[in-house]
Amino acid sequence: MSRKTILHMLTPLKQMSPFDVNMALDAGYDHVIPYTDVTLADVGNLVQDAIFSRPPDAGVATGIFLAGKDAALALDMLDAAKRAMVPPFEVSVFADPAGSFTTAAAMVAKVEKALAKHHSRDLNGAKVAIFGATGVVGYCTAVIAAREGAAVTIAGHDGVERVRHIAHSVKDRFGVNVEAVDGSTEDDKRAILTEAEIVLTAAKAGVQVISSEQLQSSEKLLVAADVNAVPPAGIEGLKVNANGEALHGQAVGIGPLSIGNVKYKTQAGLFARMISAEKPVVFDFQDAFTLARSLAK
């Protein structure tokens, strides 16, 4: 008997993102049900209600999606969901808070592709500077790049304390090192850019982080990428659809629409894999990066 595919979407926020709802339905789920104001303590009971309400062979037709705007909380919720499984009663789980896992995966995958194409190298040992690292996309981008062997610096727009806390969190959870620095002044940014080979901006929409004048001081720059599609650009002079076009000196740029195209396909692709899987699966940012790598051009 063919069973309906059901996706339970959990968020700690007061609303579920319409973006994620649309993505899930367009990927092929029959029914999508949002749950709002969900706490970490709620996850186990909700998951067990989902797994025990259908026979074990229907577990693969049931999914849990973890949303919100906090990467660390989403990962804690993912762990809680996995602990709630009682084999053979299991369901699929996919965490992508604020689309950050798939966006970060797409950004790093596009940068990696540009490095190979234009500079014949990879991320291992590359000096990466991330602006907007206090947000969910910046956080995940830092983790993915560091796990690929990059020397990652995260810059705080309001001082060093918050990014230092993030650096400690990354070390404790993932065992990789990222350096926290003050990026609150124009001189601070210029100093960071002087040493950076890769610059990634993931600040709030409509905020210019790097000026064209500051780019001029970045003689070592190889690739610059930005996820902000709302004017002004996060990196001045970087076009929204840039896909490896010359930006400054030897550097090439990756614009938000190029990243967004891979992000969209990655999120849709993971939803589709949940639906078509023969047994329950669990997806986090590393799974998103693996898929994004295969999609980036």
C-alpha cells in the first residue's frame, strides 16, 4: 500500500518560514505540518509521537524538519531527535535552520569550485576571512571551511567578544579551530583583508560590509563571495549573478544568486532524498555540503 508522505516541521520561532514550507511541498511531500514555539525539551516527545503513530515500514514516509535561526540549537534538536528513535520505529530528520546549512554549504562549494578553476588549488591551508559570522550562515560557513583545512578567521562587526564565544563553541562541538578578531572599524577590516585569500560575507541583507576601496588593499585575495542579494551588495562591486568573474586583481567573485541557485537545489535535493529513501536518513550541514559540491559549477 502506498502511504502518504508527511513532513513535521519544527521551529523554536513563532512562525515557520514559508520558504521552507514551499520547498518541502514542491519537493513532493504530500502533507507538511508546521509546529511553532518548539523547545529543545519538546523534540523527543514530538518525534516519538511521529514514530509510534505509524508502523515501522512507514517510518521512511515520515520526516522531521528542524528550522529556526540558531545553528547550535538546531544541532542540539537533531541530536535529541536521534535519541528519541526506538528501532525499528524511526523517521528521517533534516536540520536547516533559516536555510543556513544549505546556504553555507552552497557558498563553500562555489568557492571551492572557483579556487580549483581559477587558481588550481583547494581550501586546505587557504586563509579565509568571514564577515557576518555571528549569524547562522556565517557560523556554518566557518565550520565547513575549517573542516576542509582552511585557516578561518571570523570577524566581529561589534567587537571581538561574540565571535570569540562562537570560536569556542566551534572548537568544543566540532574540534576545529577558528580565529576570532575585531572587525568593527574600517581599519580592522582593512587589516583582515590584507592577509585574506578568501573573503566571505554573510551579514544582514542590505548591509555593505566591504568597500571597493578596502578590496584594493587585499593583494592576496583569490575569491570573494557574498550571500546578500538585497542592495547594496555586501561586497561593493560584486554583481548578484557573478560566477567567477574578475573582481579585483587576481580575485574572482561569487554573487548571491549563483550561491542561491546551488542552495535551492541542495535543499530541494535533500528533501527529495528523504522522500525517496528506502530507510530513514538524517541530514545536517555536512550532508548539505556533500550534495552542494556535486551541484556547484
